[in-house]
Amino acid sequence: MNWQVQKGLKYTRTHEWVRLEGDLATVGITDYAQDMLKDIVYVELPEVGRLAQAGESLAVLESVKAVSDLYAPVDGEVVEVNEALLEQPELLNQDPYGEAWVVKMKVAPGYENPDLLDEEAYAVLLEEEVKE
Amino acid sequence: MAELKKTPLFERHRALKAALAEYGGWIMPIQYEGIIAEVRQTRQKAALFDVSHMGEFLVEGAGAAAFLQEVLTNDISALYDGRIIYSPLCYPHGGTVDDILVYRCGAERYLVVVNAANTAKDYEWLSERAKPGMSLRDISAETALLALQGPNSLAVLQALGRAPLEQLRYYHFLPEVELAGIKCLVSRTGYTGEDGFEIFCPAGKAEALWGALLEAGELRHLGLVPAGLGARDVLRLEAGLPLYGHELSESISPLEAGLERFISFKKGPFIGREALLQQMEAGLSRRLCGLILLERGVIREGYPVSDGEKEIGVVSSGTYSPTLNRSIGMAFLATGEAVPGRAVQVVIRDRAHRAQVVTLPFYRRESK
């Protein structure tokens, strides 16, 4: 398996990562997701202030061939979007866990998503994907 | 679903870690390093595509020429040995069965190259109309087809053989060329808008030929890379070339797709002639044209096109173009709207995006 999985992050089954710091959730796509999409050429970002529930499409990522959604990993409000991705969508391929974070959300009070995976569980999920 | 077919190069694609996907009943390489890199390499150096999924038929016999004149919209009477012609194949109602290439190997022997997804349909369509004194043979399974495309293509082939390929003109072929000791049919054709060649060889020799071509490219520093169907689709779109199932189909006539120069009304009767003539006289209700997106986003097949108030057409193919660094597409627009320069809107996820109608192609290589 050649995809990077970072420690200390939580993951979704739809290949988003989320860094939880207090009530702030920073969200991006995983190394696996960018490698499957390849050549990301366009990103559509949500408006700051948008309220979303976990599982809702928040952003749209487009590669040369495919259109793909980024889903909210938590309930909450969008407080910041990474506008650098509008000019340089290729950052998502180059640095998915770093410079190419996509949105920051303020997590709804008391909300916790029980379906988020830790890095080990996500690594197991990727191994299963490879077998298929 | 029936099991997907594999080309003779399937194991090569796996070894190269290509992203594979289904296309027209085949499991095919979509990309290797990435579509953008493969498109750039084709435009600047050279790329090698496995297009063995394409179908090949041999039409032979005294009745072969008359048969082809009847099923094709284009006129083959001016063909000579070694010359190739492009032609739609129409239904009586004017819709399109397929768009194909016809290679004249002899006055009574023609090689026909058809779209992969249409191979079975075309074979049935043609065999039902076959004449006495001719034979139709599907040689797809025993034939591999490689497309070598890009400005360095000629140099790659010259490293592998001594055939006079430099003199081979566009839409011409040599029936017997030895490349790395393998007997091939080589034509100066392609689907990318670049100079290039398509090379037919026996399926059993495909792996050896593929390897020899890539090795020659590397030894001579010609920048040859394998490229997949993803890059091929972008390249053909940039070159404004139609793809069956998008710009042509049973419900789209070649006139609507802007292919009138491949329809000969003068040659005599052919299937679809009356319907096409009627379309010409009545005037077409829609026409294929090019679109460029004037803001960020990517045009995709199926997106509606509007004039700001009402829908005036629909996108048939769209992509991000690495060569133009913007999104491009082809769309069928109501005839009065299909005017180059016109400002239109492409509706992407319910939001109107500014676009402009342009003449095809989007990209034309500089002639030497």
C-alpha cells in the first residue's frame, strides 16, 4: 500500500480527513483520495457561514475525468475555506494533508461523529479497497 | 454483465500500474502517470496508446467496392491502393451507425476500422447488407492496434525499421512495414490532432512491438510515454474530433455533427441519402459547435446550455484542456445560436457559467 495515512487525524469512509482541535474541525481529502482522482483541476468551495450536517456534500473536486464530492465529516458551520485551492487546485495532489486543507468547520455544540475512523482503522479500510 | 475483454497488452498495462476501467466492453488503461502529463507529452514529444479494442473487418471480393459505396456516406471511388478515407455509416433515417476508416488494400480488398463499442453492431449491420461476390470478415481478435502520436513519432519508427515512412502522407498507409522484425501495417493517421501513426500487427506480436517502441523512445531520448484513453479523449476533444456515443449516435446525423464534407450526395444511392437530403432542405434544428468556458469550472457531458433565459442546447463532451488551460466542450445548439463568438451560459450544478461559442477545432498543430 503506497498511500500516506497521518497520525492524529480522524478519517471518513469517503476518504476525508479531519483534524479536531477543540470545536474546530479542519477537513481535507486523503492521499488515497487524491491518488484516485489524479490531476485535480477545479475546486468548488462552500460559502463561509454555511451550516452542514455530517455526510452532506460541502465541496466539489474535479479531476480531468471525474467529478467528486467532499462530504462534511461533522455537523457544524463552515468558518473558513482554503481559497488558495481556487488558483492552485493541484495543491490537493501535492500536499493533501498540509497546504491543501479544504474547509474549517465549527463543530455543533455537543456533536460527535461515532463513525469517524482513527488512522489504524482507516489503513485497514484502504487495504480492503486494494483487494477489491 | 459479460466478462470484460482484454487486449493482448493487458499484462503490460498492469505492470505499468495503469489505472484501468471499462470502456466499450473492454478493460482498458485510462491513465498511467496522469492525463495532463500524457496530453502534454503527446503534444510535445510522443505517446503510445493501446487501441487494440478497436474493431477491424476485411471486405473482399468483386462486390466489395459497390457494397462500401452503398453503406458509407463518403465516396470511395477516388481511393487508390494505400489511401484511407473517413466516413460515417448511416441508418436509412439519417442517424449514425458508426464512423469508420476505410483502407484500400486493393481494388477488391478493403480494411475497415470501427469503434470498439460498435464492433458487434457494425458487423451485424454490414453482414445483413453484404452482396454476392464479396466476403466480410471480422479480424479484430487476431489484430492489435497501437497509436503512436506526437511530433517525435516518426523518429521512433525510424529507429525500428527502414521503411520510407517520412514520405508517407496523412491518411495513407504502407501494408507491410517491418518494425523490430515484426510485419505491420502502418498508417499516418490518429485521433489526437498531432502527427502520428497507427500500427496494426498480429495480436501475438503486440507485446514485443509495444516493448520495442517504448525502448526505442527511451534509447533515442524521444520522450515517448505510454498514454491511456483519458488522454486520448482530451486530445481528440482539443482537436475537435467527434466521438461516437457523444457527437454521433443513432439519433444524431453526421450533418448535425458538422461532417458534411464526408457525405457525398453526388456518388449515387447510399443508405441514409434521402433522409440526409431532406435534413439539408428542411434545415437542421441543431448543430455541433465548440464551447470555451470563460470562468472557472469544468464543462461536462449532459450540462445544459442556455442563452440566459431559455435552454438552447446540451453539452455532448467536455473536459479541462491542459493545452488551452481552460475548460472546453462540444455542444449541440439550436441552429440560430450556433454562431461563433456568441456568449452563452453553461449550467453547472444549477449555476450559470459564462461561455463562448467557438469554431472547431480548439487546437491545430503548427504545420511544418
